[in-house]
Amino acid sequence: MTQDRNVAAAWFKYASQCDLDSSSAAFNNLGICYEDGLGLETDATAAMDCYQRASDMGHVGALVNLGYLQLG
């Protein structure tokens, strides 16, 4: 199976729009895509928003990612 980061980013966007308990993980993964430019244009503001939304849902990893992003 080949990796397609564009498709992965699209699925994370889709999952983040669903009303599921697992959407916190989708927001965290989407934040990673925005932060690192994986399948999307690099966008620190969008990454921070995704991490914030995921951490608001209780995703601990997103809170860590948010902290690292804010530290620069």
C-alpha cells in the first residue's frame, strides 16, 4: 500500500467534522498535517486551532502538541 498524504489529510478533515468521540484524534492528526505540511499547506494557525479543539475534547497528545507549537 502506498502512502498518500493528501488522501490522509482529507480523511482527517472529514472525520473532524463528524460528531464522534473519536473526532478529537482526527483534530489532533489534522493539526499534525497542518503543522508539518503533510498533504496540506503548512499553516501554524490552523494547526493550533486543531490542537486546541482536540485538547478541549480531552485529547492529551493534542495538548502536548499545542504546547510545543506555542513554544516554537
